[in-house]
Amino acid sequence: RKEVEQDPGPFNVPEGATVAFNCTYSNSASQSFFWYRQDCRKEPKLLMSVYSSGNEDGRFTAQLNRASQYISLLIRDSKLSDSATYLCVVNMYGTASKLTFGTGTRLQVTL
Amino acid sequence: ETGVTQTPRHLVMGMTNKKSLKCEQHLGHNAMYWYKQSAKKPLELMFVYNFKEQTENNSVPSRFSPECPNSSHLFLHLHTLQPEDSALYLCASSQGTPDNSPLHFGNGTRLTVT
């Protein structure tokens, strides 16, 4: 089983749609979780951290399910500018140096 | 001035060349990292420096040699690379502690080895 696993997509959705991505992780002792966004040929940028109680930032909602070892990202009212690759990142061993990245889920929002 | 800057943006080098990648962070962070991103693969951690001390070498071949003269600067020295080393090399920094501090990436150096 991969340490961090994501559906590579692509997810093709129309503007205004709601889309959700899941990410599973293998190490139950993982302590911190993030979603990063990476545009084509650019560096990854932090989208949001994922907290145990779930958290929301505008149109974006992140949730953590420790029992099933997955995190999710929900995007409501998709915009064309949301088109990017979304990377799931997990702190696998409790130190900053062990952030493990998923391969990313590609989202394409269309008119 | 952006938080983490990398130079050069693009680099083409032959297998016998020696070159260096440079990274500088202006965020007051204590930890700096080198990552490699190849097509269709997740980011691979290469090296970690915490307070200028190397704390991680993720089984990286010796043809990649990092250098961290201070907490703000990080270099990756390259020599006798192979074509499969062609990739996007990303520098990142973080506060270092607490453990859940996120990474801030530079815009990367796209390396092509011919």
C-alpha cells in the first residue's frame, strides 16, 4: 500500500459544480495533514491545513477521518481558476522532515 | 521579495558538467529542504537541513551534494548527472518546529541533463 494515495484524475467538472477528492494514508500515527495546490509548471502552494475537527476556508472544506485514515477536500462552486493539481501531504512520522506527498489529483474546471 | 527564491529557473547541462542550484529564503525559517519532482511521481524528499545541520539524506546519490552555509541559503551542487536526473528541483523552507508547520516552496529549477 502506498504511504499516501490519491486518485490521479483528471476530474473534469463544469463551473459551479461541487467536487470532492479523497486521500488515504497508511501510517495511523500520522500527525498533521495538508492540501497543497500546484499549477502547471509551478511550485506547490499550501492551500490549507487539515484539522481533526474539520475546517473550512471559503469554498474549500477539509476533513480528516482518523479511523479510516483518509482526508478529503471539498470544493464548492468551482471556478475556472480552481483548475490545478491538488496534492495531499501527510506528516508520516511526526517530524517536519517526513512530509510525504501524494501524486496529486488533477482538476479541470470547464465552462 | 518572494519568500523562497531559486536560481536558475531553467538549467540544461551535459553529463560531464558541474553546476549548482541556489535557494534563498526570506521567511526567517529554520529548516530548508531539497525535493525532486519527476513526471507522474510524487515529490521526493532529498535533503533536510535544520539550523544549518543536515538532518536527512534520503539515499540520494553522491552526484548530488547539498550545502547550507546559513539558515537562509541552501545550495545543491551537481556533477556527472545522468539523463534520469532531469526533473524539477524544488527548494522549500519551514519553521522547523512545531512539527506540523507547512512547507513554503520556491518556484523550482527545471533541470535537463543531456
